[in-house]
Amino acid sequence: ATADVYRNEGNEAFKKGDFINAIHFYTKGIKMNCNEKELKAKLHNNRAIAHSKLGNHQDSLRDAEAAIELNPTFLKAIVRGATACIELKRFEEAITWCDKGLAIDKNNRILSSLRLQAVSEVGNKSMEEKDPISHDHGSASSGDVKKVIDVYNQGKEAIEYLNLYLKKAKEVGDKHGEGNAYGSLGNAYHRLGDFKKAIEYHNLHLKIAKEVGDKHGEGNAYGNLGNAYHSLGDFKKAIEYHNLHLKIAKEVGDKHGEGNAYGSLGNAYHSLGDLKKAIEYPNLHLKIAKEVGDKNGEGNAYGSLGNAYFSLGDFKKAIEYHNLHLKIAKEVGDKHGEGNAYGSLGNAYHRLGDFKKAIEYHNLHLKKAKEVGDKHGEGASYGNLGNAYHSLGDLKKAIEYPNLHLKIAKEVGDKNGEGNAYGSLGNAYFSLGDFKKAIEYHNLDLKIAKEVGDKSSEAIAYCSLGLVFELQGRLPKAVEHYQASINLFNSLRVLLISKDEWKVNFRNQHQVAYTGLWRVLVEQGNVDEALFVAEKGRAQALTDLMESSFCGGTSHHKGEDEDCAVLKNVPSNTVFQAVDKANVNLWVVSEGKQVQLRQSKLKGFVSENSGSSLSFESFMLGVYTQLGVRSNVRCENRSLDTLREGRSKVDEKTKEAKPQPHIQRDGCLSTLYDIVMKPVADLIEGDELLIIPDGPLWIAPYAALKDGNSKYLCESFTIRVAPSLASLRLIADCPDDYHKSSGALLVGDPWVSEVTNSEGKKVLEQLEYAKKEVEMIGKILNITPITGSQATKREVLKRLSSVSLVHFAAHGCMETGEIALTPDPHRISTVPTEEDYILTIGDVLNAQLRAKLVVLSYCHSGWGEIKAEGVVGIARAFMGAGARSIVASLWAIDDEAKLEFMKHFYQQLAGGKPASESLNLAMKSLRESDKFCDIKHWAPFLLIGDDVTLDFIAKERENLNMKSRK
């Protein structure tokens, strides 16, 4: 076959819409030893068109370049090159292509139209040099790329410039160009903050695009209308238009437009508070932007993801995404995007408490916004600066800046911004003690939030009003507004579906409303109702996980009074804790008895040197320091932090914590007892104690708390903790046959010598004592442990769902619940990937864990991030995956002490004793020993969840004894 034959076959495939085969035939023709330059140029051009149909604009551009090299006057190839550059957002190059073609045919309407489109976009991209404009060929003169007026720096001149092009397009009868000019004018007015005029022009563009059958232009007009309505605060109408844009982009194969539509939909759903879609859609945008080489779109997608994670309360992840956006914006010269990235980074650093850095970024945003004439961004910068200065205590600026924001928001018709400004002013006047003005401004914010359908802002406004009414002593009003806030936050939380991490961060972000409501109810004397509210805000995401594990995602108590249901089967002596700034509130719950409430004041947490108040968490960490939990500890490092190239957050926090010089070692344990136990001591009967901790109280060493008679709490009670009353109810309601009644999986010292970090270094050591530990337990239980090369991820997952007891003595990560096992010997790669050896909590969920008891024997397994949800760490992860109870450790102890503890614990467990009693007796054995009597050796262990008994161990031992006697 000849090159010409292949061209014809390619053309036939192209006509049928089979672009992949068309490319195949054109490529074969190009590879033929053909001396006809013109024919070869046509083959390259045809292949360029086929590539563009598939959205492969980079390949299309390469073919256009090859065609022009073979035939420099080939206009069709020049058109193709210009089109590819526009699709790739390389507008300056597109203008160069058009100039080259217009020098050959000055009346070429297609090139004139493409040039108009590119010049308009370059104008929108802020070129810096400005010279008088010549109007040859209905466009700027050849080589005039760097003479385009900056649409941001001098908006009016830029609009005049675009109007000249509009006039020229009308004169030459170029309807397509006329429509594009209207669209560019709409974008110019949008960026100047005149959203209503922008809508007028986009509607004119839409009308012409429909008249001339320009589906691509019609789609763009819909997208631009969506953006304008978004800026006016009409998010639902914005979504309608973006969906129309998306539909057309898919119809015409416009991948670039499809990506932009996804990004815009994500922004609109974000404004409506649907954070799940606010992450899903930008991820679709990001994927397409990377595929088609759209760097600008990629940057915008990162920015949108940063905004979504910010709203979820994951500020560190938000910063990662905004830095990616900033980097790309600088690369492509997108000053508008650069400014937005600065503003978003400022907001994230503000929420992390770095107010000075926040102000630096907001000032950078303000500078950029002024440079490019972005009134909307300028207003937002003022508002954000006001918030940052408010946090620094500068209330004068906290009023001055939001007023500047308010003025601009009203000028440009930015309803959402107007509402935000009212909210900021309300907060400032609240801090000044002017409650009347605070209420006035928060009500204005609330009104706008309702108008635009922004449920998140509506919930925040209700919460702010609740706080004002609370301080005014108008408690019924405070309850009403806090409740309205919580109802809205809960409706938004439902949209997060099964994303546990999102729910945890979202709940943490909006803690104030939940705490405010139960605090006011306590003040009103509504003891039971306050408990129910505090409980509903506790461990919400974990409850969802447990319902999914135990009940298939549905609660057994749907339809019945949930408040009553949560108190069913509550063990006697249950102490529910709730901490606010001034008090620790302690509810004592016992089935069949009236709920009792006691309080202890958080007074005396003051540094003698500075006189500044210490947070309760700082006090708790100071307790650890005074107990000496970090000093002279001879233990294996069973943490995954070395693999993650970081230091344990527990180590960081306890290292930074300073003991209070006026409280001695035993005194800190007595002080803690006085806060959390003394107020309810007279209400506790019997020898069992169940605690539902709150916040920093999760890390309290309850066993070691000392009463007035210098008696440790564990000498009076067996102690366990639980995340919430709802978690206890779910465990109690779980079918008898859900958890396995026999079998044990003992995992110790997996072979991890092949595991390397990102730099290829071996960082995980073998764990000699972990191996000794599981071998010792195996002898006690008469069960063979899996260690070394046997402890593969595949083997562990195979056994995980069939055993009643699981014991891990391996490297683990307290934050994520990950455990390092032996890499799969049948893996594909020589160097193991994390998938080959890391057991994730997702793996455990999929394996359907059915264990009654999981023992996590590694550093800080009882720790995690302290959030409104509770402690988010590995113990929580296993409970969410289906475990009935967990044994974990609050700090690392000597290897020999741990061996001794585990020996006594499992001996008691094997003798048929419940887990809580076994734990207590094991601690007693260490406490009474000569070698391990120090608190730091015996006090870190805690039992989380149910108090289980492993009957099968005692039965199996009895059977073995009978066999040996025979």
C-alpha cells in the first residue's frame, strides 16, 4: 500500500467516527518512505484533526508543527495548530500561529476568529506591555501579542479593546467571532465584579452560538453564566447552567470544557454545603486537566479541593492543595488564581492559629487583587484580614476591614460576600460586648445565607446568635438557635456518606454548636436532655462505622425514642464526661436510676511563671511528664513513624509538655482525681467503673488516679472506657453469634527487613521482644503464633474473620490504624510496596473482623488525635471495624515490663476471668513487684468497649487436662 492509500483508509475511518483507526492508518502513511512533502503534510494534518477529536491536543499540536515544517503555507495545518494551542490554553502561541496564517491570507475568517478568541483570553491573562493597537485583518497586527491591554490593570481600556474587536467582527459578518467577543466581554466584566453586566453579555453569546449552531460556544456560554450566577449567590441556578455546559461538552467531545464544568459544579455544591460533591467534582476536573495538559485547570482544581478540605476542617491538607494551586498559577502567569491561592492559604493558617502568617498571605492576596482589578478578591481580602486581626485582639481593624468588604460586596452584587462581612462584624461587636449590634449583624448574615441557600453559613450564623443569647442570659433563645445550627450541620454531615475521615474533621470543625447547646441545657437544669445532646455529639463517625459493621449500616432503634434507647443496658457506675472551658461535667448513669450531674471547676491550671492559663490538654501532658513516662524507657520502637519519616505525635507533645512546678508527681494524680472522680465518688457503688471520656480526658491514666486516702483508683474498681453510650448500645444489641466464640490469632515480629522508606533506606527493625511476647502467650493459650516470614498480610487477612481473640505485637501507626506485616512473597515487585505489607483499617473492615477482644501491643496504641469525635487512633479504628473490646496502651513501657504484664493478663484471661478483672490483676502483679512497681510500668493499659470473657480458652485448657489425665 502507498501513503495515499493509507490516507484514504484513514479518511474512511474518520468519516465513521473511528478516530483511533484513522490515526492508525495516517501513522502508517506517514511511516511510508514517501518523498511527496505535500502528501506527508496532509497526513500529519489529518492525524492532527483525529487527535483533536479524541481530546489529544498536545499530539494534535505536534502533528500541526510537522505539517507546517513540510509545507509552511499549509493554511489548514496552521488553523489546526492555532486551535490546539487554544485548547491547551497556550494563547500567545495561538496568536503567533494565526499571525503566520493571516500573513498568507489576510481575509481568512477562521484564523481571524481564532485570533480574536486568543487575544481576548490573553487580555484576560494579564499581559504586561501595552502599545497602540492596529486593526489589520480584523485583529491586532502581526507580532502584537505583547501589546494587549491588561484586562486587570486597566479594565476600561481592555473592555474598549474588546469592543473594537466586536465592532470589527460585526463589520466582516463574523457571527462566530461576534459571539466570542460577547463571551470575552462577559468574562472581563465578571473579573471586574460587574456580574449583572457579565450575564447580559453571556446571554448575547449564548443567543448567537445557538443561531450559528456553535455547540462549543453554547456550552462555554452556559458555563460562564453559571459562574456569574454563582458570584451573585444563586448557587442552584449556577448548577443548572453548569450541568447544561457539561452535557454539551460531553456531546461534542470537549474534554477541556467537561473538566471546567466539573470544577464549577464542585464550587457550586461547596457553596451549598455538599462537601462530598465539592471533592468529587474537582477530582474529576483534575483528572481531565492532567489528561489534556490544561495547567490552568489543574491549578484551579487543586484550589477547589483545598477549599473543600478547609470546610471539612482538614487545614493541613487544604494547605497542600493551595500550595499546588499557587505553584501552577505562578507558572502559567494566572495572577487572579495566584491571589486566590494566597487568600486561601491565609484562611488555612488562620484556622491553625498562625494569625501573623495569615495576615501576610491576605495582604499578598489584596495586593494581587488590586493589581488585576479583581474587586471580588479585594473585598474577600479585606474580610479575611478583619478576621485575622480579630483573632489577634485588634478589634478596631476587626470592624474596619469587614466594612470595606461589605462596601465592595454590595457594589459588585456579591451576596455571599455581603453575608460573610455581616458575620465578621457580628463577631467583632460580640467581642466588644455590644450584643445588640452583634445580633443585628448576625441576623443580616442569617437572612442572606437563607436567600442564597448556603446551609453552612446559615448554621454558623445560628450558632453565633446562640452564643450571644447565652451570654445575655436569654437561655431559651440560645437553645433554639444552637439547636437550629446543629440540625443544619447534621443535614450537611449526612451528605458525607461513608467517608469517616471527612465526618471526623467536619464534626471537629463545628464543635462549638454542640457544646453550646448542652452547656445551656445544664444551666437550665435540664440534666437528662443535656446528657442526650452531649451524647449525640460524641463519636458520631465511629457510631456510623459500628452500625455498618454490626447492623449492616442500619440502627436497630430506628423509629423508637433514641434518647431512651441509648440508656438501655447501660452498666451501673457509668460516668459520662463533658469538658467546656470552665468545667468538667460528670453525669452518672445507672440503669433504672435517675441520671445525676456533678461539676468540677477547671481552676488552678496557671503557670506560676507566666500567669497565663494552661489548657486542660497541656495539664494532661504535664501529668505524663511528671510520671516520667519518657525517661529511661528500654523498649523496642514498635511505631511506624520511622517509615513515615516523622516522629510520633505523642513523643512530640509529651516532650514539649512541661510539668507544673507547684504540683508534685503524686499531686498531679490527686489533682486529676479531684477533677474527674471526687465529685461523683459518693454516687459510685460496687467495684466496676465505666467512663465515657471527653477530649483530653481520653489520655488520663485512670488506673493511677489517687483518692484522698492515697489509694489508686484501680485498687477500688475495675475500669474500662467507651467512646459513647451509643457504642455501648450497639455492642449490647449485637447478635450473640456475630462475634466468634473460639480461636485466636497471635501476630508477632513480622519479617520487615525488606521494607524501605521513600529514599530506599531500611528503617523498621525486627522486634525480638514482640516475638518473645506472642510465643509466651501462645504457650499460655496452647496456640501457635504466627511470626517472622509467616506473618504475611495474606495470612493475617485469611484468619482475621474466624477468631475470637486477636493480638498484634508489631509496628503500628497510632493515627491511621496501619500495621506493618511481612511483605507478600508472591508480590510482583522486588522492593515491596505498602500494599504488599501494610494492613490498613480498610483491609480489616473488608475482612469482616469478628473478634471479641483485640490486644494492640505497641507504642501509644491508646492514643491518637484528640478531636470532638474522641481520640481518633488505632484503637478506635479496630472498634469501628467490628471488635467488641480493645486493650491498648497510653505510653511505651519497658519490654520486660510489658512481657510481665502480658503474662499475668493472659493467665487470668485463660482462667476464665473477664478482661477488666484480668487487666486489673495484671496491673496489681506489676505494682506489687520489686522491679516494675513504678506507675509508668503498670498504669498505661486500658480496656476500651465491652468487658468480655473468652470462655473458649478455659474450656480448651480443661479438655487438654482431661486428655492428659487419660
